[in-house]
Amino acid sequence: MLTIKEYVRASSLEEAYELNQKRNNRIVGGMLWMKMQSGSIGTAIDLCDLGLDTIEETDEEFSIGAMVTLRQLELCESLNEYSCGAVKAAVKDIIGVQFRNLATVGGSIYGRFGFSDVLTVFLAMDTYVELYKGGIVSLEDFSKMKYDSDILVRIIVRKTRAKIIYNAMRIQRTDYPVITAALSKLGDEYRAVIGARPGRAVIIRDENGLLDGGVSSESADAFARFVASKAQTQSNMRGSAEYRTHLVKGLTERNVMEIGG
Amino acid sequence: MEIGIKLNGRMLSDNIDADLLLIDWLRDKGCFSVKRGCETSNCGLCTVLMDGKPVLSCSMLAARASGHEIMTLEGLQEEASEFVGFLADQGTDQCGFCNPGFVMNTIALLRENPDPTDDEILSYLAGNLCRCSGYNGQLRGIRAFLDSRKK
């Protein structure tokens, strides 16, 4: 059971940051994962009054506030047009609409959960996070960082020319994924992202140029084998490491064929 | 701590503990249609509308709802009465435990998308679990309601 002694709606990021330096204080995102934990929180710090619940778009980028919900991501036409529908595809099976109206992109990305569809799809794009003290960091670097007491303010997606495909394997719709697999072509770079390994999502680039000659069934097979060899998988209650590796190969091959040249 | 929530059209003030969940506050106010089921934010039994959007009251602090409008099935009887008979006609009210959550989310669906396809219905209601039915009854009931509106 989770107990909370005090609840504060921060009136500024500085106030939230100061409160968050105390060890048993916690930032509240959607609270969905936090709620299932046991323990005692001194002060729950809510960012809901800081205007971080909007998606702003310029010619160069999308700026997504940390308190934007997964449902907002799902319904944002411009973000889904840019991502070829990959963002919607990534979040549509996360429990239900009621859950996605609460879960925040900041909570999902800050948590860097292994099972995260959200982390997987944003890693497939040219994405950065803005930390209150740490500044702007690429999501790839952030995904490898240890947890600290900084505050994730927003997610920035630069509008690099992109084609993006997202697929995941679930035992049952609305369950956690057994594996997540995104593929993007950012400019000329092919980038496979594999999550729910069950570890955190990782980027695997086409460092051997297997797709440089274009997409064919042979090159898709070769790249999928390469990705499957690079993505380290482990076993848990949802599937064995061998099964996951098999899925990585299959989904990546499918993604390559879908994305085409 | 002090909160103020507009519940089913009536403004209520209260003094609560910081970790009180919205579901417990609502049940304390007599809204027994809001039920606790899975405890893992999966089942949709506790669905309420916050500022018109369906949310899980089991996973939200009552403190966060302060300053917002919450509607439960107790406050939406008239809107629900338009279609619940169609659900009952299909035998979807077997044990009945999941029904209020289903009805609340169906209200949200029909407000957002008045003429959904079957796929859109199934997708929107995917976060409402029913252990009696195979969901076909709910789908048939909503479809029958939608078809009746076109006649």
C-alpha cells in the first residue's frame, strides 16, 4: 500500500525541483505505476498546474509537455501524420481509454520502463528530453541514464524527414507487450528499436549497411537477423528469451517490408 | 487538506487525507456505482468522467480532482437510460458488476463519436473487463441502439 503524507501542486518548476530533492518526495505523473507500489511518500509533487499538458508544433519540432496524456498523443493529428501513425499504433493498446486519459508521457518516459511502448516509439524518432536542470538531452542518452532528482519538463521531437513503423506483440490486447519493435528511416539512417526485451528499449542501427542497396525480401531478412543478434533478450512470465528473439526477427522483417525503400 | 469538487452538478468541499483516492471519496459521498475491481488500473469498473473524459477513479488522488467536475453514473441516469435497455436485451447484465463502468465508458464513447464502427466500439471499450460475457453482447447491444437511432 502506498501512503502519502502531503500533496502539493507546484506553482513553479523551481518549487517542484526543490521539493523533489528530498529523498522521500516524489513527482506524480499519471500515478498509475506509482499507485501499485508500496511505501511511504512524504510529499507528492503534482505538476498539473504548470501548463505542461499541451503539444506545441513549429516548423522544426513538436514540443510535448510532460503532463500530456497518452490519449492526447493518440489523438494528435499532426504528430500522427508526422510519425506515419506510429505514435497512435504504439499507445492504442495500452489498457483502455480511461487509463490513457491519466497516463502521462512524462511518467512513461521518465520511468524508462522496459515494457514501455512509449519509450520505444519515441526512440524511433529524433527525440530529445528537456530536463529542468540538465537541459536538453537526446532520448537515447536519457534512456541509459540512472534515475535522479531532476524534472522532465517536455519531450522534443525534431521533424527530421522520417518514415516510422511500429509493431508490438501482446499475448492479449491491453496486456503488457511481450516485445515492442519500431523501425524508422530518419533521413538516410535506418533505426530499429526493440523494447520489452524485457529490458529498456534499445536502438540498433544498420551499421553494416544491409539496407543501403534498398529494401528487398533478402535485405529485410538480413537486417532482421542482424537486429535479432544484437537485441539482448531475457525470459520472464510473458515469454522466453528465445521466443522474444524469434519475435524480434519476425517483427523487424515485417517492419522493413512495410517501410519499404 | 481542503478540496472542492463539483460532483454530479453539486459543488462539494471536503477535508481529506493527501493519499485518499478519488474512488474512496466518491463512495464516501454515496456514489456506489463506482466500484473497486482489479487494483491494477485494468478493469474499468471505477470509470468516472472528469471534465467529460473517462478516467479511472481508483488510480487518481482525490486531491488531483480538486477544482474539476466529476460525473458518476448517479448523475447520468437520463443519458444512460437511452441505451442500457439495449444492453439488457442482449443479456449483458449477467452478474452486473462491470455494468456501471461499461455504461460510463459507453457514454464517453458516444459523446466523442456518436456513430462508431464496431471496431471503434471494441477499441474504446477495451479497458472495461467483463468476466461473464464474451463482449459480443455489449457490442450487439450498442449496435442495436445505434441502429435504432437511424430508423
